[in-house]
Amino acid sequence: MPKKQDLKSILIIGSGPIVIGQACEFDYSGTQALRSLREDGIETILINSNPATIMTDPSMADHVYLLPLTTKSIIQILKEHPQIDAVLPTMGGQTALNLCIEADDKGIWKDFDVQLIGVDIDAINITEDRELFRELMLKIDVPMAPQATATSFLKGKEIAQEFGFPLVIRSSYTLGGAGASIVYDPKDFDELLSRGLEASPIHEVMIDKAMMGWKEYELELLRDNNDNVVIICSIENMDPMGIHTGDSITVAPAMTLSDKTFQKMRDMAIKMMRSIGDFEGGCNVQFAVSPDEKEDIIAIEINPRVSRSSALASKATGYPIAKVATKLAIGYTLDELDNQITKSTSALFEPTLDYVIVKIPRWNFDKFEGSDRTLGLQMKSVGEVMGIGRSFQEALHKATQSLEIKRNGLGADGKGYTDYNQIIDKLTNASWDRVFAIYDAIAMGIPLSQIYEITKIDMWYLKQYEELFLLEKEISTYKIDTIQRDLLLEAKQKGYGDRQIAHMLNCLESEVYAKREELNINRVFKLVDTCAAEFKAMTPYYYSTFENDVLTADGKQYADNESVVSDKKKIIVLGSGPNRIGQGIEFDYCCVHGVLAAAECGYETIMINCNPETVSTDFDTADKLYFEPVFWEHIYDIIKHEKPEGVIVQLGGQTALKLAEKLTKYGIKIIGTSFEALDLAEDRGSFSELLKRNNIPYPEFGIAESADEALALAEKLDFPILVRPSYVLGGQGMKIVINKEELVEHVVDLLKGMPGNKLLLDHYLDGAIEAEADAICDADGNVYIIGIMEHIEPCGVHSGDSNATLPAFNLGDLVLQQIKDHTHTIARELKTVGLINVQFAIKEDVVYIIEANPRASRTVPFIAKAYKEPYVNYATKVMLGEKKVTDFTFNPQLEGYAIKQPVFSFNKFPNVNKNLGPEMKSTGESILFIDSLKDDDFYNLYARRKMYLSK
């Protein structure tokens, strides 16, 4: 029984819009917390300003407030809900903690008699104020790097003089390492010190002696009110100290730590957690370990909240940290709670992993032209992927295959670096693709000792890479018909994809697949069970691997497959892979709703995704979860194993959509809109024919495959011209050019980066208004428009970067009627079944079509939240043929207007051009409700609309 019986109503603070440093891992933890409290009959009130997440769905909490995360909003909620007993701020990242402290400073919690649970203010202050933290660590005999606090420029200079270089500057009370830097050269110190002081809300920095080359580790802890502490997971950063953990490749469990040092680290972590305050909940502790035999340990920091790493640790172990931390916050003890996976053992246990996980961050530097791509103490990645395998090598390969950066894994795809100086530079100045550069360095013959000297990546990891390369070299001496079973099996066990093996053997991927089938080398599925199969797992959460056959006493030979196929009718939902600019959390929202709707229709639901931060990869969202790359080979094997009725691709963004052609080719049914219709919308030529046939206006355009063709087209089209490659996401490579020189420069640049791509050249409608509509269409051609949005910014700013206003505020009846008519016509002509998004440019009361996407779009969750209607649920039922559009009673509710406001992470890239244009740059969004167009916020946005447009 929870001790805190008096808690009947709890406020949860969310993390707001997604920014670099704070992504959807807090959406995941917040969602788990809400579910966890509901199980105990506690009323939940949520504040979060992010419309794209499942967390802010009305089904998640009893009361959802889509309000700015300010103390003003907190007071408004507490006045409306005087019954609130407590606030849980540990699920919303640094944003929630900072807001909680501000509310405490203003006496708000005291005024409304609200208690703080899951953490205490002293713990937050001690861990955030680096001077207090240092003093406490000295008191409890936990070593730290030599460091001192500076609250002024002068004090900082004095400290630097005392310590010498290199130094680390860290800002207090910031997120994702904002304001942090490593200073090697005294001449850079003044500028970086000023930047650090400015980034801190209290203008304080901690200056440390840099422990460069030391190994970095994290432990995830949970503690209850009986002072039981469990360590859920040890995580090792493959990258040494000096790279933010959010930008590091991380491995669980820790691989290169001696047991003696691990036990010492455990004891230290527990002592640290107990010393910072008397609270129940989760904690993340980071350490550095010297890379010698002594293995000296120093503490780096402790976060008294769930973190980015807790989401990863939860997915890695199957132990739902946020869910359990919430139970502990309301007074349960660990021994009173069930292990969520086995259902037969208690939560007072430490998970055992009989597999390895590797997390690789996903960067988006191409969106920030001119940005510093070197990795350091400030986090720069926008998402991450996780691979699960029986070995480090297999997990590493699966993670690299999940990244969606046109690589098939490590090596063996003809895309490696071959220039010695370039490789050395990528190793020396930690690059985003260093994971590939290490392999290329080994392939070039650079000795491991030299790679270690440059990178300080532990020799154990480098030897793992070397083994992979030696295997590739050996396989390359064979042909498809001469390769032996043992060698092919070894390549699969080490994670090489069929495409890579085909590259080594100089044959087709399909030939490798056929050879595997012939030799009976088949993928088997294993459970993520938290306890290394010591107890029976009740939760169907799987990863794939390859095994040697086992010979039983009765002479039967087989490889053990733990995924039992039921005889129920099944639907597979393809997830959206790693978060990135252009494809964020909104597609995870759609996938979760798709799964829930298919379950309502009586299907067994199967989710495939590789993103550890999301709700779709929670073990209890779908009936079965395959934590696998959204990569053809893996998906095809799961489909062959499960034999579903069909696959839903239109909810997982471009990631899932890209697989539609292959699914169709292999005779696998796509649920909803067919591949042919999806492709027709992408193929500009065919799509324009469709528009022409239906007398729908579109900007003059042409297709070019070279700079010469582009110049010839320019004569016909007239400048300004919008240039873009086909089949891209988030406006990648789009640019408005105003003369021939700019046109040639951009075309040459694009074709160099995307050889063989067709370029679309549109006459750009200068000064046009941009609008978009989302609709649901069924197989009978019934269409319902769920929302028409008008952008405040002019046409030319990517729709993801625009302030989209719902409903439209400045379009006359004539224009709105054209939008409705065109949307209906296009949805029917494309034979859409499910969702469609159409984008328009309006000039002189004529509505032109920019593009149509017959899939879930970025704006669907926003419209669903604004109108309080479950549109993805409806669309999924339409896709499954269970319902027609006419079966639903639509009842949108919105007084005034809702504005989808983009949020940017430019502060991570100080030297980047911040002008907006056709290429998307925002990392997240918030929602703003206004009563009328006279609202000051709307007036300010509208007044600034013209200044954003850049070419």
C-alpha cells in the first residue's frame, strides 16, 4: 500500500517543445507517470505546451492544459483545481525542474498547500549549484575533478590561471550542456567564459580541470521511502570524456569496467543519491574513470530526475523506470511493486542483461549550414537510435542500420572514407560520423594504437571494430556460390546486413537472402526479459539475432525462437525511426494512436521501431513490440514470421513510407492508401498531369537532371525559382534562387550530394499566402477536411517552420471554397484511404497546389488537440475498412484560434544563419490558444511575418 494515502490529485509538469537537449524521452516518462498514477485511482492534471506528443492527448490525463510553462499558468491551474495535493516535476526534464524551483521561490506551492513529490527542492539546488554539489561530495569523500565556481569574468580568469589548460567550463542550471565548452587554448578562454556566464540563468559557471581521455559511465538508480536502492542499468560511453553523453555512442551494460571498480562505483552512486536529499524516485549519476590499471573514479554530476538515459535504460532492460519512480513518489516501496515484465517477481531487483544495447545519436547538421560539426560538451544531436544484439558488434551494426543516413551499416557499402587526412581529421576532431570513420581507419591500415592515441576510445572497442573488418576481408575472397555456412552465419551474428554481404560477394541482396534460406540461416527472435530468462517473461518485447542450431536428444535440430505466433488477425505498424528535423515526435503520436485503434478493431497489434525515446516503443503500447531497425531486411523477416493482414505505413512519416514500394513488390498488403497513389503524389510529373486533368492550378514547373537543363528551364519559368530534389523530407536541399549564378551553384551542389536525383524547379509565387489542409478519405471517396490552416509567414517558409493558424484568419469564402474543392478532388483522384495533407499558395485569390502528401502529416496531432477530436483513431479505422468517413459524428470544439508555433534550437549553433526559408529548421513546436486576432501575441507574430523569409 502506498504510504501517502492523502494524495488524490497530482499535477505533472511536462517538458514543453522539443529542443536539442530535451527531446521526447520526457514525453515517454511523462506518459508512463500519468498511466502509473491512474492505476492507483489518482486524478491527474497535466501542463505541457507541446501539441505533437501523445502525452498531451486527452486520453492520457484527467485534465490536460496546453499552456505555456510559466508560473502564471501554474497559478491558473491551481486556482481552477484547488483539490491538487502534490506536484511531480521529475518527469519533465530540466524545464520542469526549473519551473518547479521558480514556483517554489515565489511561494506558489506553499500558497496553494501543494507538496512536492519525487524529489525535493534541496536535492535540485544541490545538484544544479555546482559549488554546493562540490562541497557535499568533499564531505562524503567522493572524489571530483579539481574545480571552482566563478560568478564573474574576473573570478573565472583567476581560476584559469591557477588550474592551467585544458579546462572545462560548465554553466549552472542549463540544459543539454548549454554554455559548456572545453578550452585548450588560452586565447579562446575569454569568449567561452563570457558565453558560459551568459547561458546560465544565475550567471554562474563551474571551471574544471579537463579529464580528457578518461572513460565515462552512467548509472540509473531508484530509491524508495524505506531507503532501498536498486541500480537498474550501467551505461558506458564508448566516447571518452569531452563529448556530451547525449552526443556519445553509449553501450549497456558497461563493457570495459572491472567488477571491483563497478562495485566501487555502485557504492559511490548510492552514497551520492542518499546524501543529496530524502526523496523517493529516480536518479542518474555520471562518473569518469581513469583509462589505466588504477581505474580511479571521479563523480561528474547527479540528476535527481528521470533523464535521457533513463528512457534508454528502460528500453535496454525492460524495467520501466519512470513508471516505478512515479509509484515510489506516491509512497510505494520497491518490494510492494511487481516486476512489469515477469509479473511474478518484485520490482526490488536489478535487471540482468543477456544481450547488449548500443545507442547512437542522430544529428541534423545539414539543416544548420556553416555550423561547427565537431562534438563537444554542448549536445547537438536531435534524436537517437538503439540496437539490441547478442554481442556488441551485432548491436552496433543494428544501430547504424537504424540511423537512416543512407548507410547499410559499418563498412561494406562502398560509402566509406578513403582519404587519409580526412579520416585522421574526423578522429581528431570528434565528428558525428566517427563511428564509421573508425572502421574506415582500420580498413586503411592505420594501427589500432594510433587510433587509440587520437580518440582515447578503449582498445576493447577498437578490437571489436578490427574483428568486423577482418571478417569483411575474409568474406570478400568468396563468391555467393562458394561461401561456407559457418562464415555466412558469423557475418549475420555480427550484424552485417544482407546488402553489405552482397557488396562483399559482389552479388544482389536477394541472392544473399536466398542463400541464407537455402543454408537455413534464419533470424530468430528473443525476449527482452530483464532477468536473463531466470523467470518467465509475460511481456512480448523482442529483438532479433542469429543462432547456431541446437541438437536435441531426440535428434531434432533447430534455433530457438522465443516469439510465438498467435492465430489472431494481426496488423503491423511501422514506426518513424529516430527523431530528426522534418520528422519528429508527431509521427510517434500517430503510430501510438494507430496501434490503439487497430486493437479496438480486434486486431493483434505489432509495432516495429528503433527509437528508445518514444511511447511507441514502450513494451505495453502494442500487443507485440519488435525493437528493430526500420530497415527492409528486418521488417521482411518479421512479416514472414508473423504473417499479418497488412502493414500500416502512412503513420510513420517518410521512414515507413519509403518501404511501401518494396512491400508492394513482395506482395505484402499496405493498409490504406496504396503505394501507387503514394508514388503518384511524389512524382511531380504524374501529379501535375492529375492536376491539369482536373483544372487545378499549380505553379509553372519543370524537371532537370543537370545544370544545363536547369538553365534552359529558367528561361521558361522566370525567376525567382524554387529548386528542390524529389523524394526528400523536411524540405532538405530546397532553396529559392533569384538569378542564373545562384541557380547553377545550387544545382551543382545538390547533384554532388545526391547524384542521380531529379531536381524540381518551380516558379516561386512571390508574396503569396500559404495554407494547408488535412483530411480523411475512405475507399468510397468520402472526404472530411479535419482542418484548414493559414500560415502567418509568407509562402516560401517551410510549413514546419511557419506559425500555422487554425482556422484560417484571412482567407475569403471564395478562397476557402477553392481549398475545399481542391482537397476533395485530389484526395479522391489519389484514391486516398486514410489521411492526406495538401499545401496551397494563394495569390490574387487563386489557389495553387504546392504539394499533396497522402499520409499522416506534422499538423495532424496539432489539429486533433485544437479541436479535441481523435482524428488518427478515425483515420486508422477507415484504413482498416472497419468504418467509412460518414460513420463518424465530427464535432470540432475550438473557441477563437489555435496557433502551432515552431521552436528552434539555434542556441546550439551560434554562428549559423537563422533566416528561415524552404528548408525546415525547427526542432519542435508549441501550441498557443488566442481568443481573437486582437491578441497581442498574434499581433506581434503577424507584424514580424515578412522578416523571416530568406532564400
